[in-house]
Amino acid sequence: LSGEALMSRFSALWVVLLLCLWAASGGLCSAEQSPEPARYISVDEVRPGMEAYCLTVFKGTEVEKFSLEVVSVIHNFRPGLDAILVRGTDERFIQAGAVAGCSGSPVYIDGRLAGALAFAWTYSKEPIYGVTPIADMLRVGTGKPYQTAWADQADIGVAIDLSTPVDLDRAAEQFNAALTERADYGALTAIPAPLIVSGLPAPAFEQLRAIAEPLGLMPVAGGGTSTEQSAEDTELSAGSTLVLPLVSGDIQMSVLGTVTEVVGDRVYGFGHYFLGYGPVDIPMATGRIHTVVSSMVRSFKLGSPGKIVGAVRADEATAIQGRLGAEAKTIPLTVRVDRYNDVRSRQYNCRVVDNRLLTPTLVPSVVSGAALMLGSLPPDHTIRYDVTIGIADDKPVSYSNISTGIGLAELTREVNGTLALLMNNPYRKVAVTSLDCYVRLIPKSVIAHIWSAELSDSTVKPGDQVDIDVVLESVLAEKKRYHYSLKVPEDLRLGKYDLTIVGWRGYYDFLRKNAPYRFTAQNLDSLIESIRTVSYTHLRAHETSLHLVCRLLLE
């Protein structure tokens, strides 16, 4: 070849190389980023007045067609995102209005997929929906965080202040407050996803409602399993029911939506976010719709989960993306309950999603529901409980405690706070392998206050024994006298000392003030040890229901 021909061929190779580098850096869009014109319709092609339809399920597992009309196209509906407004013209939509559970229902215009039903307005007289364009949905899961192995991905948690001594109640408050604040973004416009709950009694359901609604979820009592043909053999396809089982087993909690598109082993749905922070690992299942419940405020689908067929791996602003055949990690949860009004001990076996935000939120509701399954607690009651949290490559975190006269509040706060601290610690990821809770319910109160206290002698010597007589007055009981003996240490120096006899809260506060190092975390090991110390301190303090400060003179 001549020198000129070589230079020409060399230049052509450089052009090809530059184009490849440009494409690899994002200069050229993939098939997902630039949908096929024959299969998908772009927002620029949509005009008001165009006829459209969506696919969704209103009964059973059959996907049906519902007629729509394009109202308008709104550019920059959210920063950088467009939306298509449609009005339902099908009589079923007109009667029910915007239906929770239709999130993700694919919308077709001119025979091509335009996007998914995703937004609506509460109290709207007309079934008007906002549609998320399909191009925005198909980009979900293609960002840089997804290019590495899934096992290396760390999901996003909630920051909890560990600069002060560990307090489980305060940790629970911080976690729940932060969870509510981060979830409020956009919750007023996205169609709330029904959280179908089965197996929770009314008090526990109301407790769950207060937590779930700020997350953009709509708790619905019902679900369970159906006597009709199940959804076990149903495949996920455009318009079919898409379920995220957060808790399965004897107590069930599942988020319900609709499949928008299936591309190979990838399933796209919802048309809006669930948690919205990117990489997740949540079971994905088929589902069955029992009926659509019409409501003046918000109509919703009532359904049940079917067979788990994959896992949701990406959760972003415009959609969730799941992978068929993938398996999400779940945590076995066992709750054993002994009740005063039950002839036997009952055990509830569940599996709960492994997620730093959802696990600490859902487990307390499951524990509360199991404890209240046979009715509410009497006014005078005592709860004894043992909790064990299994941790991979470490000893389990186990604690026991007693509460009286305050219902399940202390139990649920401790479970919430412990899981929040472990799963959202700033040091390293904690793999929770199991959750076990044993609850005993007794129909009497053991709360008491001090009526009087007497010392045998306030002037003693090293090695002497001090006798303490304390009279306690308990709820609905006569005063009782208790005798305690305290041996003065042989090596105690002469001087004046305070002998402090306190109740559980006073004892706990005393230790936090005088030995804060026992409750302060500098790393994961010290955090776990602090949690164990807190739990042990609570139990020991409950067993000493005294509150008195006396003066001893040692001479």
C-alpha cells in the first residue's frame, strides 16, 4: 500500500476507535435509552385528543383493556421529566376514579407503548392520570452503580446520632422521624401503592398505618389467599399484577402494582419509585386481584401475592426494575406467644424483607400483631419478652425485659431501635440472619412505688452488713415489705457515701451518667456491646423497683 493509502486507513481506524469510546461513555444511547419507534411512541409524537388504552387487572389474573383519551402533554412535569395526561373513558374507570394499584399499567397510543399510569389527584371527580413516558422507565437500572456485582452494592440507610450514649427509644424516634422526612418527597402526586396486609389484628394494623402512609403506601386490611384459582401459574406480562412481598408467612404484607413492560428477564413496573434510592433487593411475585374497592377518597385494588418469580433490583424515580429468576434475601422471623387467655403457646413463622429501611419498620408490627392476635390487653397487664437477633460472623444480640401497664410500646420500640441501630450503623454492614421473639402476657400489673424505707444503721464499718427494709405499694394490692442486705466492702475507704436505691429508669439514667463509656459506640463491636448492656440494664433495673437515696457514714 502507498503511504497515502496507509494514512487514509489509519485515519479511518481512529474514527472508529473514537466512536467506540464515545458510545462507551454514553455518547450513543443503548436500545433501552432509545426505544424502538415501531414498539414505543415518544412524548413528542403524542397530541391531545388521541385515543389510547391501558392494560390492567380488575378481577382475578385476566389482563383487560381500558379505554383512555389523551388530555395533554406536560413538559418538565418534574425536573427533566415529562408526563402525559390521560382521562379514563371506560365506564369502570369513570365509576371508580383513579385506582391505587394501577401504578405501572401500560398505556398504548397509536398501538405503541407510551408509558405507565403513575400519578393521580386525591378527591378528583374524573379518572385523570399522569403517565410516565416509557423512555424514562427503560433507563432505570442502567446507571454506573449497577455495573458492578450486585453483592457489592450497599443500600441507603438512615443516619442515627451515635455521639451520645446508646438509647434504644431515642434511636427508634430518630429512625422513624428520618424515614418519614425522606419519604415525603413526591408522595402527594404518585398513586399510593396498596400495602395489602393479612393476619394483623386491628390495633397492630393501625400502628402500621401510621408508619406506612408517610412512605406513600396505602395500608389495606385483607388479602390473604383466595379459594379461587391462585396466581401461582401466572406469568408476569404487560398489564399483569406485580406484587412485592415484604412479609410472607403466617402474617403477610405485600405492595401491589402493575407490570408495564417485560424485556428479556427484566420487568419494569409502577411508573414511579417505591423507595427511590436505586439498588434494592426485594422479592418480586405474581398476584391476583379479588376486587376493586371504590372510594370517595381513593379507590384501590384488593389482591393477594402469588408465586415469587424474581427480585426487584432497581428502584428509581420513574419505575422499579426486577429480574426474573433472581432471588432476594429475606430474614426468617419467628414470634412465639404465651397468653393468659390461650390454652397453648402459639408460634408465628414469617420471612421479612432484608432492607435497612423496611426491616426495622415492619418487624415491630409483626411482633405486635402476633401478641394481639387473640385480643387486646387488659388494663392491668405485664409483658415479659426475650428477643434474639442473629448476626452473620458474630454472636447474636439477645436481651430480655419486662414492661407493665404500657401495652406493647416498650417491646416494639426496643425491637425498632435495636434493628435500626444494627442495620443503619455507620461502621460496616450488618447481615441479620434471623429474628426470634418470645412474648409472655400476664393479666396483672407489677408496677409499684416506694411507701417507706428504713436502714438498720447509717454508721457502719468495713465488712459490716446493712439491713434495708422497704415497703412497696403495688397496683390493686396491699403494701408489701421487702428485706435486703448489703455487705460493706472490706477495702472501702473511710468516709461518707450515698446509698442509692432507685427504680429502673433511675438506675438506667444513673449508669448512663456515671459510666457513659458502657453505652458509647466507637465501632461496630462496641455498638453491639452497648446494645447488650442497655438491654441487660433494663432487665436488672426492672427487677429492682425501688427509689430512695440514703446517707451512710463509714467509720
